[in-house]
Amino acid sequence: MATTRRGITREELAQFLPSHKLIKAFESLTEGVTVVLPTELDAIRIQVEEVALATGAAQNEAMAALAMAAVAVAEVAAQELADCRTQFSALSAEVDVLRTQVQALQVAPV
């Protein structure tokens, strides 16, 4: 490998790196930055996207469960309201009977 990916020749590297071993290490480091790092960053980006999708799916599931719970609560409330109306109607009928009896007693001779 005569040059690194950045276009620096080995002769230029030799100006500040005193040995062939250090030049090779610098070339490896440069390759790590220009090849490995972008690959690793892409892998991390993919993982982040997967987590975001999973989080979105979990949020959708939670919202669906919450909606189902709200529907269940509304159904129970509607049934309890219907029961209360039935009881109210029964009590109202009893009050009407009592009212009729009181009126009959008020007009009856003593």
C-alpha cells in the first residue's frame, strides 16, 4: 500500500514517523477511521432505527390496550347507568303508588 486513503504517501509519513512499524500503525488507524468507523456508525444507526420501530410498535400496542380498556370502562358505566335508570323507574312507580294512597287517605272520611 503506497498511500493511505487520505492521499498521504509513506515518504510524507516518514517525515514525522521514525519507523516503518509506526507508519503501518498510522495507516491502520487511518483505515479504521475511514472504513471501520463508518461501518460501525451504520450498524449503530440501524440498531437505533430498529429500537425506534420497536418502541413505536410497543407504543401502538399500549394505545390499543388503553383504548380497549376505555371501551370496557364505558360499557360497564353504560350498564350501571341502565341499572340506575331501572331502579329509578321502579322507585318512581313506588312513589306514584304512595302518592295515590296519600291522596286517597286525604279525601277519605275520618
